[in-house]
Amino acid sequence: MAALHNVIVSGGGTGGHIHPALAIADEIKRRNPDAQVRFVGALGRMEMEKVPAAGYDIDGLWISGIDRSLTSTRNLSFPFKLISSLWKARRLLRKHRPQAVVGVGGFASGPLLDQAVRKGIPTLIQEQNSFPGITNRLLAQRVQRICAGLPGLERWFPADRIVQTGNPLRAHVCALTEAPAERQTEALAHWGLNADAPVVFVMGGSLGAQSMNEAVQTILSKQPRLSERGYQLLWQCGARYEAACQAWLQAHPCDGVVCSGFIDRMDLAYQAADLIASRAGAMSIAELALVGKPSILVPSPHVAEDHQTHNARSLTELGGAVLLTDQDVRTKLGGQLNALLADPDTCATMGRAMRQAARPDAAAAVVDELEQLVS
């Protein structure tokens, strides 16, 4: 297979797109340290900060999605954004001359992959969910390879182009499968937590989840003291909710609680946790399976065709997780946490079941496919 020395990765918008994109880039660089891997994202979106922080160059396109309300005045600018982005994408491809282009979903993937296909450049999509986003659906018949994070993409993509790879995870997360239990001491110190009480990690995805934040606030309103709850809380509230959640904590003093809008060191968050409550996005599912911790999954009700519930069932059917609806999370999360923490044997069984679904080799599998495309 051909060595990769020049690849562009496009997409973003949420951590669920950015993290696998970075994992793919890291694997390319691991195999080919001198390779040039560049990113293309959407101006004003999360990737424009997170990708440079990870050590990669990124160019931004002036692009956004279409408002679901077709009468929205925000849609008036979409044709101009699309034309601008297609022009810039073509210019970037002409300038950098990549061997291949990888799309991970999100607004920026569309213009770049469209232009790459037109120029005859090998193209690959890494689709995280069993229900793909609109950008990847529009590109379904045109790209050469689709690397599937979860089963079920035959409805959307040509079956002969689909390869089941799992969802790529960055090396520091994959390393948790080999990390000794003693690393929990390092993780607890990082978050300022102690070893005298279990840790519950609550995360609502990279953008946060209002219902899960309200569930945490309900718990803390009733049991503000660690001595009352019996467990510490590591609370990822989402960047857009961070100011409000920090203000709430100022007005409702609690101990044994660490609140953060966005967590870059997910490896240390997972390592510190004894029990995890999470949204059921595709990347969260992949990470939770890898770390093998008992989990409560709360699918978002605001996604197409309820695909997070389908994601969650891939783990609940194995016995590794408990499903809690978004409608019930505000009132029932506290009781569910208490029930699981009081039953260590069940938690241990759930952890073992979670690890059955792990795919630590997913990034390598995607890059294998990319090398085959360019060879």
C-alpha cells in the first residue's frame, strides 16, 4: 500500500466529528512522521480552536447549515456561503495537492469533498452514526469509501463501498485499555478529587445538555454535601452552559463537585470515574466501550430518527449500560446513580460487558482503507 504524505481532513462542528478526525490524523502521522496533514473546517465553529490546539493547521470555510425553518432569513445567505466555500475549497485543493481527502461530517465536509470528487482526488468518509448527517447523505453516491462507526449504513450508502471500522479514538483514550489501575490516582489529583469516595462523571456531549445539567442541579439541591451524597461529581456541562452552571454553583455552595464546560483530557476524566452518565452520541459510545466503566446512557431527543437511542441499545443489549430517557433524567438520575453505586457486583459485570464492544483499532482500520485508496 502507498505511504500517505499529504492528506486533507475536513469537517467538524461538534466533538463527535472533531475527535475522530484528529484520531485519523494522528494515525497518519504515527505511520508517516513527515506527512502533511491539514484540516478544513467551518469558520466560527469549534474545530477552528480545537484543531490548532492539537497541533494541526486548519483553513476555514464560510459555510453553515440550512435553518430547518425554510422561511428563516438566515437561509438567505446560504447560496453565497456555498459559492464562496466551493471556490475556496477548489483553491485549497489546487494549492496543497493532497493525495486524498477525508470527510468526517459537518458543514465543511460538503464543499471540500464535492470539489475533490470533481478533481478526481480519492475520497473517504468516516461516518460515526448509524444515521448519517445531511452532508454525508448528499455525498453518499460520489465518494469512494465509507468507513462505518456503527452498523446500519446500507440504507444510505452503496453497500460495496462500506467498511465496518468502528469509530476512531485518539491514542490517549485508547491507552486506557492498557493503563494500570494506579493511574486513577493521577486522574483524581488532576481534578482535585480524592480517593475516599467514588466519582460519578456526568457528561452531556461536547455542546452540553440542559436536561442533564438540570438533573445534576436537582441532585445537588437535595444533597449539596459530599457526606450526604456519598459520591463526588465530575460534571461536564457544555461550553454554552458553563457560565450559567458556574453561577448556579456560586449561589448553591456544594463540595465534592468539579464543573467544566469542555474537557480536553477525557482520558483522565474516564480514569477518575467509577460510574458514568452520558449522552449516547457515537463517539461517546465508542469511548465508553473502550474504558469499560458501567454507564447510564441518556439519548438526546433532538437528533434525526432518534439515532442516539439506537446507539445506546448497542451497549444496553450487551448488559454494559442502563438506558434512561431524556424525559426522566431530571427526576430519576440521582436514584439510578445510588442504585448502581450500592451494587458493586452489578457494576463490575457491566464494565466487563462494555469492553466486549470496544474497537481500539478503529483509527488504524480507517488509515488502512485510505492507503488502499491511494495505492
